Amino acid sequence: MVVKEKFDNISILRKKLSPVLRTKVEELKKNKIYHISEQEIWNYLVATKWKNKKELYLSEMVDDILKLEID
């Protein structure tokens, strides 16, 4: 089953993804990467991975956040 969820604005979407972003930041801290914030992850993905996307599923965005690798 595929559920499409529409968001009225970007800030609502950002709030919806906040727990995932927080989880990613905690994962990075466990790997001794302390200088990256939730907002920086969000900004990076918006500016790169999601920039030219016409349609994104929430599940894809969650996957992108969790799979993001920081060198």
C-alpha cells in the first residue's frame, strides 16, 4: 500500500521529519561526529538530493536522511 501525504508548507514537513533528523544526529554523535545539526542535514538534502524532485514520498525522505553518509 502506498500512502501519499500532502503537506501545506515546508515547515510542517520539516516538523514531521524532525524525529528522523534527530535520530541521524544522534547516530553521528555515536560515531564521534559532533558538528552537524538537524538543520544542516535538512538544508543539505533540500539543496542537493531533493532539489529537482517533483514528487517525494515521506518514506523516501526518511530513507534519504537515515542513509546519509558523512565523511
